[in-house]
Amino acid sequence: MIACLGRIVQDTDADSIPDDDVSTLSESLDLQGTIESGGITGVAGKDFGGLYSVKPLALIKPSGTEDIARVVNAASRTSHLTVAARGNGHSINGQAMADGGFVIDMRSTEENHFKPLTIDGSHYIDVSGGALWEDVLKRCVSMFRLAPRSWTDYLSLTVGGTLSNAGVSGQAFRFGPQTSNVTELEVVTGKGEITVCSETQNSELFFGALGGLGQLGIITRARVKLQRAPDMVRWIRVVYTEFEEFTRDAEFLVTQEEGESFDYVEGFVFSNSDDPINGWPSVPLDPDHEFNPAYIPQTAGSVLYCLEVALHYRNSDRPSTVDTAVSRLLERLGSIQRLKFQLNVSYVEFLLRVKQGEEHAKANGNWDSPHPWLNIFISKSSIVDFDRTVFRKMLKDGIGGPMLIYPLLRSKWDSRTSVVLPEGEIFYIVALLRFVPKGPTVEKLVAQNHEIIQWCNKEGLDFKLYLPHYQSKEDWKRHFGNQWTRFVERKTSFDPMAILAPGQKIFKRTHIIKP
Ligand code: FAD
């Protein structure tokens, strides 16, 4: 092994390592899983963003945690090799890539854990860091009628991938992000150690890895909190002309107690036009629903706002009971009365709602085109300014995809994790989910994202990027703010040579010669 790695150390150019070296490497690593040359396998050098591509040395398909530890240990014996866990590669800016390093395909471990537990009367499931949330959902519901409490909108994402960021959707106002809904992790640190951690055991690693952008360790198992799964969901969209009314109602709903509000609250901005992607047709939930623009007041501006909510119920609930509960909640809202869209769907169907969009986008080629997305957390104190300048002026004609906006509560996020948030109890997630054809427009849209961030900085808005992407250490320092020192200390403890997640471009690989 040492001889083989020695050769790689001298040979810093991954291109010049022939394939038979990879097979030698495979033997010397003594993996149960498999290893493929980075040159042959394209997948490890790409991601959903389609904006970056790099060539890894090799793609490793580990059979389990021990394989992952072996790879990290092997990299640590060299002066330059890095290791990136790749969940499902749904990052936008190359975060799961390793230029000239090892990429670990976490999906190959997805079947490794699936164990239900009951602790002090509460239900949990142990799942692999490489499991897709959609599989966790389907298996938990069909086998136990239980389900995780906090989701992302789209579920073909891995458990380890979203826990390394936060994992946010319309349930987060009540239960917090996914990082607030796990109680134990198994992690392979950058020192190649396999460590189980929780709030009470190795807690620095536990909280550090949650939202830690893959910097402290590779999550190989997570213990996820479960609740009883509802059978059905009433899914509703209502429309506003005024941003202040939209935010007032959204904030009202997210600050009510359970039972006094909906179970899911999101929203989006759309253009006041008949554009099929960006305008009125993007609102109805069903082809049978008609969006009648005659109901929009004459005073409406260039953009409108849609509040999207959902109420859980059981098959045993009478339709009239559900109707009454929904009407009671809707009548407190100031939306346009006649622009209201409702649909009853199964709970699983509701959670898999974006899958349909994926199939549609795949069919028309948009799924594989570049995605210059921008995700920002913006404080309530800054959101009106953001709306006035960004939504109503810069993006008034839409972005060729959804422009999500909905409020979250800081008190539902654990400040001990590595996630970075703006100040203030109520903040909004704004997600500009652009779907654009390949071509020169992509660069323009990346530039527009920069322009938006620069404008936020210039105006002194209270905001933080979600799924952040920066090139310089100075920018990362600014991003972490007063949490930078703690993050650096955690990095030094758990990945002192900066082997892990090089695609985040936060720390430079170093080499510490072991005595
Ligand atoms: P990857 O992109 O493969 O990896 C992301 C980062 O995490 C990389 O740095 C990687 O090295 C690291 N990593 C991956 N696995 C592990 C692991 N096991 N242990 C440690 N580090 C690891 N996010 C939301 O919060 N809410 C949403 O509703 C939402 N919807 C989305 C919809 C779509 C269509 C897409 C493309 C993305 C969406 N996201 C959403 C963003 C998503 O959460 C992130 O892109 C996430 O990183 C993707 O997960 P992944 O499994 O593909 O991770």
C-alpha cells in the first residue's frame, strides 16, 4: 500500500496516472467495495448545477463505513490527496467534487442501515448517510406507518448530503430543519476514525457535522426522529397582490401552535402575466383548476405572491371535518378570495410532489441543463427591501423556475450546529431555482446572482447564503461571522489536514507528518 500511495504522492497530476495504477490502488486499499478510475467515470466530476466539472483521481463505491475509513486513512498518508463524499451530487457549485482526489459514492452504502428503534416511547430510524430521503419515506410509511418530521421539497437527496447543509422545507417552521431532527450520527472523521456521536457523546463532532458542509466528517449513519404518518394532505394555494399581506399571513401561520395552523407553510413569487413557466399558469395544482386573471385587482403590480399550505388528516376523518378545519384557517387570511386552489393527495404523494416536476423537466431536457441557483436566508427586517428591489424590479419577469419565499423560526434551529443564520427570530428562505438552457445566458444569470448578493451587502441586509459557495477564505470568514473561530477549531480537531470536502473551497489541504 505505502509503495502504491508513494507513487501517487509523487505524481500530483491525476491525468497521468494510468488505469492499472487504480487497480493497484484498489488492491492496496483492501476495499470490500469497488474503485473506478476518475478518467472513466464522468459522474464524480459533475453535479446538478452543471457549472463546474473537475477530474477526480478515482470514484470509490464503498461497501460500508470501514471502506470509507480506509480511503480517508490512505489519503492522510499522502501530502495532497483529498476525499469528497458524494451524496446524490445535487449540489450546484462543485461542493461534492475532489479535483485529483477520491470521490466516495455514498449511494453505494444506501442499503446499509435501516433499523427502527423506540427510545423512551419515541420512534426513530437508523439510516445510512447514503440513503435517499425518498426511500426512507417510502419504507417508513409502508412498513411502520411512521415518517420523519422535517423534509426537503425534493427527496432524491441523500441523508448525509442534506444534514451537511440543513435540510429545509415547509415543515421546518414547526420541527426545525432536518439537522434539528436527528439524535445520533456515525461519522468517519478526517483522521479516518469511526466515531458515534450525539448531544451527549462526542457532542462537538455531532453538532459540528450537522450543517458542517462535509468539513468535519463523512456521515455514514443517522438516527432520525419519526412521527406517526398522516394518510392524506389537503394541499392549498392562495394568492396575494401585496407583499406585506402575504408576509403577515405567512408569519401568522408559522407562529401558531400545532393544531392552530397548517402542517406545512411555503410560498413563492410569480409574475403577473400569462407566461406558462413564470406567470399565472404556475399556480394551479391541477390541470382542471383555472387561474382566472379577472380576479386580480387592477392595482396589482408586476409580481404576485402565492402562499402554499397543507393540512394533514387521516382516512378516518370525515370530509366535513377537514373542510371545516381548512375553512377556519383560510378565513383568517387576507388573500384574494376567488383565487384559491385545493387538492387532496396522499401524504406520500404530497412529499414526492417535485418528482413529477423532475420527470417533466427530464422529458424536455431542462433537468440536465445548468442550474445557476441562489439560496439565501434573509431576516424579516430586510425582506421588504429585498422584495422591492429584487423581486419587483430585477426579477419581475421571472427566472424560468420557482422563486420560493417562506418564513422560518430561528428558535427551531440549534445554535450548536455549524449552520449559519441571519439575526432575528423570523427569517425567510429565498430560493431562486433557475432552469435555463445551455448557452451564454448561464453566465449572465450567474452574474445576476452575484449582483443580488452584492446589492444585499451594499444595502446592509441581514442575510446568509444557504448552500453557500465562496472562493476566498475572507468570504468564508465573513459568512461564518462570530462562528468562524469555533468552526476552525472543530476543523482542526476532526480534519486537521483538510482532507474532506475540498469542493467547498474553505480550507487548503495541508500535510502533517505523523511521528
Ligand atoms: P451532494 O451534493 O452530493 O453533497 C453536498 C455536500 O455534502 C458536499 O460537500 C458533500 O461532500 C457533502 N456530503 C455528501 N454526503 C455526505 C455525507 N454522507 N457526510 C458528509 N458530507 C457529505 N435543500 C433543502 O434544504 N431543501 C430543499 O427543498 C431542497 N430542494 C432541492 C431540490 C433540488 C432539485 C436540488 C437539486 C437540491 C435541493 N436542495 C434542497 C439542496 C440540497 O439539500 C443540497 O444540494 C444537498 O447538498 C444535496 O444533497 P446530495 O445528497 O445530492 O449531496
